[in-house]
Amino acid sequence: MATVAATPPTAVPTSSSRYERFAGACAILAGVLGFLYSVAFVVLRQQVLYSLLLLVVGMLTICVLVALYQRVQRVDASFAMLGLLLGLTGAIGTTVHGGYDMAAAIHPSTTVTDLPSAIDPRGLLTFGVAGLGLGVFAWLIAHPTSTLPRGLGYLGYIAALLLVLLYLARLIVVDPGNPLVLGPAALAGFVANPVWYVWLGLTLGRAR
């Protein structure tokens, strides 16, 4: 009886060390600028500044997610793709949201009220979809077969939950000064997200 040779599994392509170092630097910068965004939004209330920071953080996040996808796709390629698509949607929404707010701040209109943005209503992409994407990545990072620190995945769970709660609070409560909005906003913007991005950046920056 003729035997058929087994086909060796196709290797999953990985990102280059050069790109991972680049993405690591972007992640650290995103963490720092994300913290400054929270300061500008909550404390300084400078719309032009926090809108510009939000725009830049969104663009940096796109670079980071590509490297993160390459790292975790060995755990589960389909879930990694889902996390990437959700994360990219959230990052692009964040960038557009920041650009919209900055344009409105530079040339304010007397007819503009506190209506939700047509592109990112109450932070649907910036907080809600981005939180879902982060949650998927956190699960992949915390998986036993992942090459990333498991603690990074657990912190990702917390950051993802805070982002989703922040979106729901902005959707239901609306007032950004309400404690129900400020609570998750402060925890996510001042602690969870900056620490997660800096930790991820340091991890990606190390040679594998």
C-alpha cells in the first residue's frame, strides 16, 4: 500500500525584530501620550491639546497592534485576526475622533451643541470597540502558549473592561464630569492603559 507523506505544518510568519522594536517604541510613546491626554482632558480641559494627543495615540496604536497580532496569532489565528480588526477599528476611530474634535476646537461654530459625533458617537470606537479588541488580545496574551507575559494579559482584561464601562457611562450618563464617567476614565486613562502600553512596549523592544 502506498503511503502518503505527511505535509509539514506551515510556519506562521512573525514580525521582524526591527519592526517589533519600532512597535515597542510606539507602544511606550502611546502609553505616555495617553496619560498626558487624560491630564489634558480631565485636569487642564484644553480641547486642542487633548484632541491632538488623541489623534497621535490612535495612529501609534495602529503600529502597535500589527506587532501584537504577529506575536499572538500562534495561539489562535482566527481570534488574533478578530482582535486585530476590532483594535484597528477602534484605533482608526480614535484618530478620526481626535481630528474631528481638534478641527472643531480650532474653528468653533456657534451652532455646534453637545451632540454625539456622527463618526464616533460617545466614544463607540475609541472606547467600546477598542475595549473589545483589547479584551480579545488580553485573552490571547494570557494563554499558556503565548510568548508574552501572562500578567500583561491580566492587566489587559482590566483595561478592556474599563474602556467598555467608560463607553457605556458616556452613552448613558453623557456628562463627562459625572463620577460614574470620571471613575472608569481616571482608572483607564491614568493607570491601566498607560501601564499596559508601556509594559507591552518594553516587552516588544526586547530581542526575542
